[in-house]
Amino acid sequence: DAAATNAELTAMFNEFVSAECIVRSDVYESSVQLEGRFRLWRQTKPKKEIFHAFKDYMDTRFKPKRMTINKQNAHCYIGIKFNSNKNANHIKDAET
């Protein structure tokens, strides 16, 4: 992990977005939820360097914005949302 180049990290993040998310201008997702899904997708806790690279990638590719979710302010990214079919699979896997 520590030896991963920027190109390798970007490729990994692009793969995560392609596999787990919908990219559209009219959707948004909480950054905390995205970080958690990324961790589940990798099946390991990312090292600090990878976590920071993921945040930089998200800040660059999507529009960060504070939004109100469930009456609380949350940091979100506009233009990305979980693929709802994948979300159901992760919940089912966690329950079994």
C-alpha cells in the first residue's frame, strides 16, 4: 500500500467509483458513508496515506458541500451516489 503510486491510487479509486457508485450531477452522498463503503470494498482499513489520497481524489473529482441530512450538517460530495443494488448486497452480507 505505501508504495502505491498516484496513478495506481487513482486507478483504484476509479475502480471503486465504477463498481459501487452512480455518477450523475443531480445526486449526492455523505463523505463518511463513502469512506465506509470504500473500506468495505477494499476489505481492509486503509492506511492514513491512502485515506488522505482518497479524500484528495474525491475533493478533485466531485464537488464537496455541506448539506443538511437528518437535521444535521454533513460533509457531502455532489455528483456521486451509491448504486442502490450494491447497497442492498452489502447490507445482506453484513447480516449473514
